Amino acid sequence: MSRYAVNSLLYRLKKDQDFRARFEADARAALVGFDLTDAERAAFVARDMRKINELGGYLHLVMSVPGLAAH
Amino acid sequence: MGKIVFAGAMSHVLDPDYYQRACGDDGRQKVTACMAEIARMGERFTATRPDALIVVADDHLNAFSFNAVPALCVRIGRTVPRMKQDHAEAFDAVLDHMPDEYPLHEDLANQILEKGLDAGFDLAMSWEAPVDHAFLSPVNTMHGTRPIPPLVPIWVNSFVAPQPTPRRCFDFGRHIARVVAAGPWKVGIIATGGLSHFPELSLPRVGETDTVFDRKLIHWMEAGEHEPLRNLGVDELHKTGEHEFLNWMVLLGAVTPARAQVRYFGELPRINLAAVEWSLP
């Protein structure tokens, strides 16, 4: 289920500082093993919060992941 | 015999710097005015010498992740911590300077849970969930440096579809009122969030509000006309950005048929700020 995959990833990016650092260093590598569609994976790699929101990412998460938040 | 001695509802990002960044000088001026009214509401609440304060608010995907999303959840235990977020941004940064821990009113929380079972409310409970700005921004603004009475935090799932209906939230509020009436305590209740903002939870629509819909809600609350409010649909709340009005619906059920008095209403591009207090018998 994409809604679960996208939002659990956003939640982890927000709450897990080490994971966020790995993502910031190499997003594609950090996402290996996550059950994302190609479009979802591309949106995360591009840090495109608007697209992630369109794909089901909850607004309050896309507005509050440190360093990646849309405002 | 117990009594609800205070009821109020208010916006819950109460931070001049946040609104300066989001809306410029107008944002700072309006939230400062709104906070002043909420502080005065807090003084009136403290003057009732309350035993507990029920806070009905929503989670912003902070307390609950996607392991479980409770429709209605009561916080139990002795104390509750504020949410901690490293490198907090936006509404999370509002919490940074607030006290770390708050007392809870465990007896009242347990009664809401236990009596709920016979009243048709199988509520979720949490011993661990922290509280975010939705709870603590209003509570701290109301109290300033005065002691905060024991809290009963209650979460309503305002954002993760499918949400509870406005009617269900109202009926839950009536349950709270019956529990308070049967107990020995003087209790305040606040509902937080709103009014309209973030329609459809869509990032491109951040910056839109629905003032016409806000004024309709306010009219019904001022008139004590609660039936049209009970008949609102979750879809309607989603489209207009009134998701957090579900919290207000719980409060309305707790105080019905009391009438609301608007202490503050201010339009901003990002959100319409509000502070409302009910005249209780």
C-alpha cells in the first residue's frame, strides 16, 4: 500500500536523525529495500515534497521533516 | 457532584515568530492579539480553581505513526512529556522552549475510559504518547507562568482518513459531560485547532482559508444550534480545511446547548485564527 509506504518513510525521515543523515548523503542508497513505486522513489530522490504530497504523503509530514520540509 | 467550569476552543499554533515568517507583520500582530485573548481565557479558567483540564486535540503524525492511528485516544498515566524533535521546523519549533513534562489527572482519564465501555465508546488508550503543539501551545498560552492543573489529553484523528464523524465526536463529548457530572471534580475543557486552513491537506493550497465556512460554524456555535454541526460531513471539513473542527465537536457535545462567545477571530492568508469561550450555566 503506497499510502503506508510513503508516510512511514516520511515519519522515519522526521524522527530518525541517523536515517535522515544517510538519506541526505545518498538518497537512492538509503531507499534500497523500501516498497515504493518508481514515481514515489523518484519523488523522494528529488526531495520533491510537492510531488510526495500528491502521491499521498501527509501534509504535516511534508511540512516538517527537518532540512527537507516544504513551507 | 462534578461540573464543567470552563470551556474554550482556540487555534493551536500560538507563536508570533511562526506567523511573522508565514504571514509577515500582519501575522505577528494577529496571533499576538489572539494569544492575549487566550491568556485572559486562561485567567478566567484559573479563577474557577479547577481540578483538571481536558484537552481535546489532534495528532500531527507525531504521537502516532502508521503502526496505529486511533480514532479517539485518551492519555493515561501520571505525567506526559512534550514531543521532542531534533532540528524542529515550522509548527514543531513552537515546542522548543516549553516545559518538558506535565501532570495528568489519571482518575478522570480512567473514568472516561472505563465508563466509555458501557456508553458505547471503546476508546484507545496510551501510556506513552507525547503531546505536541496542538496541546501545549494553548495550555501554555492560557497559563503563562501559573501552575498548570493536571491534564487529560484526548486525541481525535482529524487527519488520517477515515476520520470519526462530527456526530460521533459530538456524542463522545456528551459522554465526557456525563463522566464529569458523576465525579467529584471541577473540570475545564478546551478543544484546539482551526479554524480553516490547509484545505484538502494539499501543499499547493497552503495559504487558502474558507472564511465563509468559518463564519457559518461560528454562527451556529454562537446561536447554540448544534444540530447542523452534528450533520456536517467529514468530506465537507476536508474540502474547507476544517479538519480540526472535529476536536471542537467533542467540546460542543460536552457543553451543549451552551452558546459560544467569540473572543477573537482574525483572518490571515494561512489560517483564520480564533479563540472562543462558552457561557456555562
